[in-house]
Amino acid sequence: MAAFTCTSRPPVSLRSETKISSSPSASLSARRMFAVLPESGGLRIRLSHSPASLTSIHPRVSRLRRGVVCEAQDTTTDIVSIVNDSTWESLVLKADGPVLVDFWAPWCGPCKMIDPLVNELAQQYTGKVKFYKLNTDDSPSTPSQYNVRSIPTIMIFVNGEKKDAIIGAVQKSILTSSIDKFLQ
């Protein structure tokens, strides 16, 4: 589990979109200890405040005494490394053997659909194929160089040469048959 602390001083006020754990089965201490940010996907915020401020927990959190402590948890099993414009040549073009690159963006629905499949294939082909993800928003020049016009686009490179491209969220069998073509 990854853990980090982010503190904010002086006292912090949480915005109304922050949800406080208020399940009837949760104890009072649990309700006062954690806020869940809906856009965080697994990030729990532990609220550090005085017992006197418990009356203001819900629906408004107005005063926190010491700050906000963030606890990050590993929520994915990504074994796919990140590549960007500056690491492209060393990681993809100069790699020995086949390399699969997933061109994606965080706002792309089909990219989110195919992501678990790419992670599964990365586990299946461990030691045989290198897997990378390239965020097209953060690294626009490489997708432009390879004429990536829509995402998700999966490209397979062998010894620095583009061998295949699969566009869209496709079935696992299509990706495995494409990968298998380039394995000796």
C-alpha cells in the first residue's frame, strides 16, 4: 500500500461535493475520520479535527484542527509501464523483441474499457512482450508521428519498427492473435 501525507494549515474547509462516510453502520469515529473524494478512485482523506467539532461533520465540515491527511491505496494492478515523448526512443524503438504500446487518454471511455484487458495481457505475456501506455494528452508528438487519429490505438513494434496497429476497444482474441504473430 502506498501512503503519503498531505497536510493543509491553517484550518481547512471542505467543499460540498466532498462526501463524508455517513453509513448508519459506521461508528461515530469512522464517520469523523474519513472523507471520500468521488473523483479520486480509492483515495481516502482522514480528517484530523477536535472532538468539539463533531457537530459540524455533516452536512458541512467547517473546521479541521490539524489539517487533512491523505492515504493513498494501490487500487489497480497495473503492470504496464508509462512511456512518453522523451522516453519513447529508449523504451520502444531501442527495445529488443516485441513491444505493445497502448495510446490512450484519461477522458476516453473506450480506453477505460480496454485498460483491464491490456493489463491482463501484460501479465499473460510477461517476459515475452514489453507493454507500455502513452497518454496522448501528455505526449502529443509521438502519436502525431505515428498518425494516431483515434484512441484507443494499440501498436506493436518489433526492433523499433511498427508492425501492427489495432484501433478501438477490441476483443482479447484480436489482440492475442496480433501479438502471437510476432513471437518466435
